[in-house]
Amino acid sequence: MNTINIIDSTVLFLGICLVLLLAGILFVKFMASIYVPFIEERDFIRMEIVRSKGDARIHWQHELRRLYIAQIPLIGVFLAERSRKKSIERRKKLSS
């Protein structure tokens, strides 16, 4: 009777360890697919801000703001799209 309880608790412990290991692997894969591209794009935009002047600098500052907004879960995509449309309208007004 005690042997069965020990085996059951061991199987339960190993099952929990396996689930946690798989969850950890999936979390790392998910973060690598989202976080690394975000950092690369952020660094590129920051470099462009330093390199540019005038209206181009303002454009890159808007791009950086849009990138940060897009990282907000759920509503970030909506806000980034709205910001992009306003930016296009602003550029049309400046060019005409």
C-alpha cells in the first residue's frame, strides 16, 4: 500500500516537472520571437534619431513612440495603427 502511494507521488512530481520544463521552453521561445525583434528595431530607430535632423528627426521620434505603443497588449495594435494614420495625414498637410 505504501509502495503505491510512493509511486503515485513520484509520477505526479515527474509530471509536474515535465509540464514546468515545457512551459519554460515555450516561454523562452515566445520571448525570443517578440523581445529580440523589438530591441533590434528600437536600437535602429534610436540610431536614426541621432543621425537625422529636422522633420526626419520628428518622423523617427513618432516611429519610436509607435513602436512602444504597439507593445501594449490588446490595445497597442489599435493605437499604433491610429498613430500611423495620423502621421500620414500630417505628412500630407506638410507637403501640400
